[in-house]
Amino acid sequence: MTKEKAQARREHIARMRQEQKRKERRTAFLMWGAGGAVIVLLAGLVGFYLINERATSSLDAVTSAKYPGGAHVETQVSYKETPPLGGEHNSAWQTCGVYDKPVNSENAVHSMEHGAVWITYQPDLPKDQVETLKKLASKEYMLLSPFPGLPAKVVASSWNKQLKVDSADDPRLAKYIAKYRNNSAETPEFGASCDRGVDTTTAEAPIPTAAPTAAPSSSASTAPEPSTAPDATSSPSASPSS
């Protein structure tokens, strides 16, 4: 009986040791599993932050064009983009500043040629967002105005560059302004003034759709022409600018 008891005791001790090892392995597995889950969670949060940060601060959404500078016309221009980011424009630039009414695109584009960033917004944009835009436009070489028919809530335009956003609070607006306002590499007439231009709105001084009709020559005869001559009673009008 003594040998049997001793054997049973040894077997009992062996079972206890095996059970202890199983518990230790299970505890270690749970600890490693929990640690791994925390690492995966942290990695996911960091990844989400980086992706969100890039989406809200990257200027990858900026579109570009290749318009040369210096093309002046005195009539309305049919621009390819809305609002325009370059191309033909009026010989008078829009004085930089804040306007509560729409301004002529042809004058604003000339301001952009001088280095201005033109921020436009939909006329029904909430007042608090308009106030945010006014703060952004409080610097030199900044132009702000509403723009009917705008394809986004807010659009920032400079010569050959443009960014569309859905809110005045979008952090990309400030980054766009910092990068493209009076940018020597992008501005055709870098160093030109954005002051002392025209400060009228579209309603006050609209750009004509066509050049004025040419005046009759003072040397023309007032005597009636023979019936076989072409009708010269009127002068042809200049064609509108494309």
C-alpha cells in the first residue's frame, strides 16, 4: 500500500504541474493576444489619423492649367473654367480686397496675373463661413467675392491653379494661400501691384459683350452714291471676343 500511495502521489503532483503549465500558457496567450490587439488598434488609429490628415491638408486636389499671361481684351471672355484660373482678361485689374457683390471675372483674372489669390463663394454661403473667408482674405494680394453658379461652396483660384472645397473651414484653403499667393514661380507679372485698379462690381460696371461700333470716317462724302454702288449707310460692328 505504501508503494501505491507513493505512486498516486507522484501522479497527482505530475497532474498538478501539467495543469499549472497549461494555465501559464493560457495566461501568456491571453497577454500576447491582448497586446497584439492593442498594437493593431493603435496602428489602425495612427493610419486613420495619417489618412485623414492627408485628406484634409494635402493640396493633391489642386487643378492646373497652362495659360500664358499678357492677353488683354476689352470685351467679355468666355472662360473654360468656372471660375477662371487664367486666360484673356481686361486691361484693368480688380483692386484686391473684399467685395460683397460679384466682380467681373475679366478684371479678377488680371489681378491673379499680378499674383492675387481670388477666393469665390456661393452667394448663399452661411454668414459665419463668409466671415471666416474675410479673415483669410485680409492679407495683401487677396481678392474675395461671391460668384453665382459656382461649382463648389468655396473656390480658391490663382494664375493656372485652383482648389475647390466644401467649407470655409477647410484647412487646405490656408495652405493654398500660403503656397500660391504672390508666388514668383507661378505669377506672370510678379511684383505688379494689386492696388489702384478698378473697385467696381459687375452690377456697377459690366464688361461689354462686344467692342463699340466703329465711327463713320469724317472724310466720307455726304453725297448720295450711284444706285449701282453698295449700301454704305452703316458701318460693320466688331465681332465679340471669344
